[in-house]
Amino acid sequence: MENLSEKIFASFSDYFKEVIYGGIDGIVTTFAVVAGFAGAALSADQTTQLSFLIVLLFGLANLFADAASMGLGNFLSVRSEKDLYNANRNEERLVIAGAPDTEVQETINILMAKGFSFEDATKLANTYKHNEEYWLDFMMQHKHEESDPRGENEYFTGLATFISFMVFGAIPLLPFIIQENGDAATAFVYSCVGTFIALVALGLLKWRVIGDKLRSSLTEVVLVGGTAAILAYFVGTFFAM
């Protein structure tokens, strides 16, 4: 059972960046809709019912549209990065095949710049040339300064972003969905509480995966998300009815 949980956690940590960024963006952008309308109209009794409908309409539209946009954006980003890397790698392969001595000298120069003596750098460079794939890895990382994205799965990356955005982004809207005929001010308060709890949950996830200090992980996530939410509310007050 413990091994299973470790495997699940390891799989989750592979897409930790997508979960955190998708979650924060989902919370902030959806709460921005709620906070913006709260600042503009939810305090007016005569527009309470209309405000509920507007919040739900724009909130849900924002939730689905932005989640899809972020998921597809991540998918295309990883796909494009892999295509670019493969193109540059193939070009470097042709250079090695066409001018191996020149590439060996470049490798020696790179190794010497990293602190190796000329003798050691020469030995390593002459060793690398007997393993073309490893040599290509080395040149891509140290000559072109490109990290290898081929191990990333663009489908899972996009899906992780989409799901995280949907799950965490729905939290600020839940009070308006649950009590759509209730008090707008109360729903907004619950939305604020839910948003804060969701940000804390993301901060705990960040702390658990990265192993950073608990206080700094919580403070960073809550402060970033909270600041964006407060700004959205005060922008909404400029349009108060």
C-alpha cells in the first residue's frame, strides 16, 4: 500500500507545476469574476438576483473557457518545445557528422570553461565521440543551452492543467451555485473563505512536493492569489451601481 501511494505521489509530482499554476490561475481568475461583480453590484438589493445570474454566467464561462485555453496552451507549448528541440538536435547531428573534429574542439572548449584541464577535457571529448547520442545530449545542453523536453507528455501536461484549473477554479463559484436565491453578500463571504482555503491547500501541496519551508510555501501562494483577488474586488468598486 505504501509503495502504491509513493508511486501515485511520484506521478503527481511529475505534473506538479501544471497543478499549481493551473490551480492558482483557476482560483484567481474565477474569483476575479466573483470579486469584480461583488465590488460593482452585489451590494445593491434590487440587483441581487441579476447579480447571481451574472456571476454564474460569467464565472462558469470563464471557468470552462480559461481551463480549455490553459490546457491547450500547455499542450501546444510542450509540443512546440519538443519540435524545436528535435529540429535543433537533428541539425547538431548533421554538424557532428560533417565536421567531427570541429565539434570535438568545441566540446573541449566547453569542458575547459567548466573547470576541466586541457588533458581531461580532451580525454572526455574523445570518449563522447564514441557515443553519439550522449554527445548530442551534451552539446544540446551545454552548447545550445536547451533542456531535453522529450520525456514530457504534452497530453498529460495539458490534461493536468485543465483538471487543476477546473477543480480549484470552481471553488469560488460554489456558494453562488449552492444558494443561487440567497443573500449575495453572504455568498460572497463564503466565496472568499473558500478561495482562501483553496489557496492554503495549494500552498500545502507546494510544500509537500518541493519540501520547502511550510510558512514560505503558504505565504507565497496565499499572498499572490490574495493580492490578485483584492485588486479584482477594488476594480469592481469603480463600477458600483
